Amino acid sequence: MTNLLIIGCGDIALRTLPLLQGRYHLYALVRDPAKADGLRKQGVTPIVGDLDDRHSLAKVAGLADVVLHFAPPERQGRVDTRTRNLLSALSTRLLPARLIYISTSGVYGDCGGDLVSETRPVNPQSDRARLRVSAERQIRKWAKRNHVNANILRAPGIIAEDRLPVDRIKAGTPAIVASEDGYSNHIHADDLARIVIAALRYAKPNRVYHTVDDDEMKMGDYFDVVADTYHLPRPPRLSRAEAQRAVSPMLWSFMNESRRLTNLRMKQELKVTLRYPSVGSVLKTSIRA
């Protein structure tokens, strides 16, 4: 059976595990030893190590045929040293045949609401996006140099029944007036986990894929529909200039970017049928729950 190593055991990894069990020998890099027992109960062999400490990664070298890299970069800087440390460790012994990395749609920066395909040049405008571009470029260069089949999955805002902006709405955080608002993109966490499995089966070598639902929804409209579903007051609407002064720089970096991601490549090449094609379908499930 093929050995598969997961890097970054967060929500998406945990949603992916049940889809992998029985198909692979599963390993996972964990920074916190306290999480090891929970992974063992799910049939995963934990390996204690820290992407910020390259010397702790020796045990992952030569271990896996497939690597799923879900770990985020550091919060600051221009080079993703976590990805650099991982690729360095993987290169010391027999290389994996496959590597899949979950990146972000933020690598495109603000596109003025344009339709964006995977061929559009990246234009990161925040530190977090620049670090993702750094990770992508490291992976693609490493994969090409070592003849490894690597895929980049560019994900937008990840939502689920327990990952909706309810607290933000309750706090009265403002949105932007409709005439000045930008588009927001989403994918349900369970769909993203299923797309990872589809990529393992069907992704073309060294290919980028958008992992996004079918909605074309502006950010303020998204907050409104969530507020209506939970019987909360809709967020106040401000001009762009007023909103920038009212929210944190981190939040503004999201609000200030507008794009509409295409998902045709995902559907055609990965043969993906979304279970949650719209925000509305997520909210219906949330109501039932």
C-alpha cells in the first residue's frame, strides 16, 4: 500500500482523513505531541516535528510516496521557510512521486472583479499572499528539478456550517456599500477535502487548479445572507474609504480585493461535482444542523 504523509493536520486534513483510510498507509507530521493519540485512533502514524525546525524533519525523509502539504506559512516575511525546510528534508532520501499543496486565491491580488483563470499571472498584495507565492514557486521549481508530480490547489475563503462569519456579524463589523463592493469566493471545507482526493486521482503533472464553488457573490451580500439565515441584523454598509478606517489592516486586505475565480479546469480535469455549489446550499445544511 502507498505511503502518504500529511503536513499540517488542521480542519481540512481531518476532513480528508476518512477519504484516505484504507487506500494508503497514513502518516502525519505533528508539532504538538498531545495530538498524536487522536491521530493514532484514526489510523494515522504521527511523526513529531516542526516545520520551523529543519533538524526535526529528518524522519519524514524517504518516508512517503505522496505528500499532502496543508501547512500555512509564517505570518511575516517574503520567503516561506516552512516549505523550504520541508522540501529540503524530502530531498535527502528517496523523493515522493506526488505532492499536493493547498495555496490561496490571494496570490492574484485585486483583480477589479475580473474573471480569473489559472493562467493569470500572480500579483500578491499582502505578506500572507507573497508567502504563498513563495511556497508555490519553491514547490514548482523543486518538482521540475526532481521530476516530482506536484499540484497547486488555490483555495478561496473556506466555509462550512461551523466556519461562517456569525461572530463578525454579531460584532457589527461593517461591509462595503454595494456600488463599491468587491466579489468574494468560497469553497466548502468538505468539498475541498474531496477535491484533494480527486487531484490525487486525476490531476495533470505540475498543474494549478482553482478550488471554488459556482457562486458569484459580493462580500457584503454574503454577510447579508448569513445574517438573514441566523436572524441577525445585517452589517452596516460604509463607503470603501470609511470601511478602511473602521476595520483592521488584516481584514481590509481581504475586503480590498475583488475577483471571480473560474472552476472549469477543476470540473473538467478533476471530474469534481460539488456537493455545496453555492453559499445558499451551505446555509441550508447549517439550518438543518
